[in-house]
Amino acid sequence: MSTREPKIFDRVFSNRELFRGRALRANLWSLAAAIALVKMLGIAFLTLELCLVVGEGQPIRVPADEYQRFFGVEATTSFADAKMTQIPTGFAEVAWRNRDRVFGPSLAFLSRRVFGIEYGLSPQVTCLVLILAGSGCWLITWLCLKLARRQRTQLELETVGQLRSHLHRQALRLGPADLQRADTAQVLGLFKDEIGQLRETLCYWLAAWTGEPARISLLVVQALVIDAKVSFYCGVPLLFGWLIHEHRRRELIQAHKLAVAHAQDELRLLSESLTRSRLVRGYGMEQAAQEHFKKYLDRYQADVNNLERRRGALSRLEGIIVWLCGVIVLSLVGVELTTPTEHFSVAAAFVLAICFGGIGYSIRNWQNAFEAREDAVPAAMRVFRYLDRIPEVGQAVGAKFLQPLVRSIEFMDVTYVTSDKVPLLDQLSLSIPAQRQVAIISTDSRGALALVSMLPRFIDPKSGQVLIDGEDIAWVTLESLRAEILVAGGPDVVFTGTVQENIAAGQTDKGLSEIMEAAKIAHAQHFISRLPQGYETVIGEHGEALDVGQAFRLALARALLRNPALLIIEEPAEALDEDTKSLIDDAYQRIAAKRTVIYLPNRLATLRRCDEIILLHQGQIAARGTHVNLVKTSQLYRHWEYVRFNEFRHVVDG
């Protein structure tokens, strides 16, 4: 892992955040759960000890002075030897057996104050009380873990929600400059896949850091309290075995990844032969092709077998280490159990086993969190690489308010090159008078789109100026510029929402009557009235579907509601029926009155209605004029028109 990669993930979630807000609350709830868990294990130990001493059925006689000193109550002697007394059967026997442990005084206090050494509470009642207390601790553990998990979930949602919000804002900033919408699939992938992977990683990470440290620490303390010597003797071989296992496991995993990559390369070579049938049959290479295929097939099968051997080696390694550690630990425990002592018992062995199992489980979770973080670094890098991109367009300091267009639009020596170094415009100069209908076309469709995209400043020229009424639009406010220059049409004309919301497009000051008037001008009123709830019908990806013509007319209505001085209309590329075409032509007639309209046309009828057509080729103006004149004078225009509109253009001769 490079030195930069951890910093990348820290941008997703910094470790400083573990000690504040929801993460801190999750830590506290996890600590409470760990304390309750340790208490439950302690109660389980006492319950098992009680069952064992009752099962033995052998009363314990002890010196009366030691009895009085430990339990703090005067001993009753009924033996011939007045210096000896008998421990009451039950919890007092458990306390006496564990008197030398750290928690011995606490057991003496419980014997005296809770389990009634003076009045002899029966072992059965004592066992029931312990079981109820253990159940209460289990319930508290479960409740605290649930509350900690809730805090972590909320923190995960807030963190990935912020990332998705940043992606959304960045997509709004960068999207207009993406002329061919090439980044759309990338943003969707980042939004769903990469952020989803980061959330899963964050789930592991938060669970590891807000839950496991407290649990591991308290389980270690619990094991040491139960029996420090046995814990040490058992813990050392377990830790040593785990370190050996992890070192070897990482080596095998790395080798496994390399083997997988090699096998995939071999599989690609195999699949390549499936696409060379024309070459093979044409040159009579069948025998050579079969031998070639068999060679790579054998290599691929050998790689797969190698993968299986490595996987088996890892499984065998785990089994051997577990077996060795188990033999060592069981031997040590067996020695302790068979050695006459009051300090180690089956109950102690049981609780130690649970402690070591819990510690191992927590360490594994911690390790999984680090591995998940390492796997998520590429996803985080892709997300932040996108977020760190600088938008092409920004508002200048001290920008002025733009007045509505009244005279002309001018492009002065404009140059534009795409991110992949393709020149679309090269020192282009152009003047368009106001209140005219102009179509801009290009042999490379991106050229015309780039030119008109400079007007609302979706993109900026690499060099040159764009002037509106002599004012350089680079020095006007984006708000005033985009209030006077609107784009209608394109691929993304409808969003999920009601028809009214789609036409209003965020304008809360527009009433339904104004929206309906704009819809009537664009000839959208007719189909809207036939929708199930009219203007309240939800449309878009998760609502009623509109056909291409309906969606385009809705986009025209949206633009008309804003009443821009300059309207850019990007016509749909899909074929329209004759009724829709006539409705759109009539809508154009209404829209063009006292307004400048620039078309990116996909219909021959639109070209014929324009006052002027501007044809771009190799970044320059190749032809300019009306449709009738260009058909007569420009061979390039005739070719472009034939390729786009002639009904016989796809017919193959002969």
C-alpha cells in the first residue's frame, strides 16, 4: 500500500471522527456491551462452579478464624474441635474455593449480603438467581450492541450521503462540459458501485474500531482474572501460531492473486481464437489453430489446478496450525485440571475457552476491516479523482449583470479542444444578428454542440472570446447569462416528478396558469390533459413514460416559461410521427416571434425554415446561407444532407 492510499481513505472517514459524535456514542455503547458480556461470563463461571461443588457433595471444613476473617461473620462450630467450622453448601463454597483470586473478596461480600450465608440460601435458589442475573447481562449486552450498531449505521449513512452529495454537486458542475455525455456512465458507477463498496468497508471499519478494542481488552482482563498463569501459557502459543498463520496466509493470498491474473490472461487468449474463424478458414489454418487452442487450453487448465492447490495449501496450513495450537492448549489445560488445586476447574477452563474464542473472533474482525479498507482504496481513489477535477467554467470575481440580447452574438477567434486532444473549433469567428432563426450544423456533431455550449458557458473556449451585444460573457454573472440563454431538448429533458414540476423546473413563483399557457404554446397541453392526473402526473424513469415527441414539447414548454432572449433548441435524433412534426413546426412559429433561436437540427424541415444555416468543418465555417442556396453552392452541404436525410442512403447497390 502506497503512502498516499491511507490518506485517500482518511478522506472518506478520518480516525479523528472515532472520538466524536455518533462514533463516540457507538464506542460508549460498545464499551457497555463489553462490560455486560464480561459480567455474563463471570456469572457463567460462578454458576458452573456452583454446579460442580454441589455435585461433589463433600462439605468443606475450615478453621473458624479464617472463616470469620474471609466472610466477615462469626463461625458456628458444632464439631468436637471448636476451632473448625463447615462452609454452608452453595455459593459460600464457591466463594471459599476462589478466595485467593482477585474477585475473592467480592464473592465473600455476595455470600454475606446477597446469598445469605447467615440464613443458608439453598443452592437451587442461588443457581436460579445467578441464571436470572446472567440473562439480564445477556439482555443488556444485546441491547447495547443494537444501540451501537444503530449509531454506526447512521454514521455510515451520513458519511456516504455526504460523498453522494459531493458527487451530485460535482456532476452538476462538470456535466455541461461533457459534450458527448461520456462521463455519465462513470458518475453512475461511482454513485452506486464505488460508494456502495466504500459503505461496506466503512461498516467493517466502524465495527472494528468502535466495538472490538473494548471487547478484546475486557476479555483479556477477564482471562487474566480467572487464571493469569493458564492464560499466559495458553495465550503465548495461540498468539505465536496466529502470527505464523497470518504471515504465510498473506504470502499465499498474494500468490493466489497473481495466479488468478495469469489464468485470466490465458482465458483471454483462448477466447481470442473464437473471433478468428474467417482468417483460419480462409488460409487453411485449421490444424494450426487447433494445436494453438489446445496449447493455451492446457496452460489454462494448469493454472486453474495451480489455483486449487494453493487454496488447498492455505486450508491445510490453517488446519495444521489450529491442530498444533489445540494440542498445546488442551495439554496445558489437562495438566491444570489433573493437578490437585482449588484455583483451576472445568468452569475456569470453559470461561477461558470462551474468552480466547471471543478474542480470536474480534481480532479476525479487526483484520477483515483492514483488508476491506485495502481493497476499497482503488474505489476511493476513483471517487476522489472525479471530485478533485476542476470545472472548466467559473464565475469571474466582480462579474456584471448581463442585459437581454438585442443586437448580436459574436464568436471571435474561438478555439476549443476536447480533453482527448481533438480540435473541434479552430480560430473560428462568427457573428449572428439578434432575432433570427439560425441552424448550426457540423460534419463532426461535437463541433456544433461545442459552439452553442459556449453561449450559456457550459464550456469556455481555450482561446478567443464570445460576445453578446459587445459584452464578453466571461465577465458576466452565470445567473444572469443563463436566465437569458436557455437550451431546450437534448437527451435529458425529463426528470422524475410531476408534469408541473418538470415545466416549472424549480421556479416556485410560477403558478399553474402560467405553466399551462407555456404548455399550450408548445402544444403539450393536449397530451398532458390525457395523463391520469394531468399536471400532477408523475413522469420520468419512475413514473409515466412519455414518447420522444411529448418529452421534446415538454422541454419547449419549460424553456418558454422562462421567456429567454436566446433559445437553443437541440432536436431529438429519433424519428417523429407526422402529427408530432406538424405540432412542433407550429410551436416553432410561435416561439421564434421576437426571439433569437439557434437550432441543432435533426429534421430537414427545420433547416428549410431557418434564416441561415452555418456549416462547420474541421473547426472552421465551411458554408453559410439558406438551405436552397447551400444545396446549389456547397458540395459539402449536399453530402451532409444526403448522409443525414436521404431515404436511399442505406441502400446497398447490386
